Amino acid sequence: MHPGYRMIPSFCVIGENCTILPMVLCGKKRPGIEGKIIIGKNCYISTGVTILGPVNIGDNVTIGAGAVITKDIPDNVTVAGVPAHII
């Protein structure tokens, strides 16, 4: 939908019907850490978001521009901020 850079490594699992805008980075909190980044169904990830795993992002989640995800996010919420929190 929007052209631009996205860094989504193989340890990310993305559910159906997700929108991921440009400049999104998925990575690990530190080298050598085990685990995956799991993104649920129907999620909207805005531009400039950083997701540091391992984390689980629930279904129907909206993540605001520039947010930094470091903890699990439940279903049906909107998060924003650094670090991200429910708004």
C-alpha cells in the first residue's frame, strides 16, 4: 500500500490482514535472545514503529507512529509512545 523500507526477519510471524507501513523495524532486545515476534490478525502498524522481541501482539491492535514495542500487547487495543503503552 505504501512503498518504503520494512525490516521483518524470519523470526516474525504475522497474522492475516495486517497493514505494516514504511520504516518498521522488527528485532531482538539484545543479541542471542531466543523467541519470536508474533503479530496477530487485523493489526495496523504505523510508520516508524520498532518492535523488540520476543513479544506477542494480539489481534486487532493499532500501533501509533514511532512507538517502541518491548512488551506483550493484548487484543483490541491501541498503543503509542516510547515505550509503548495502551492509550
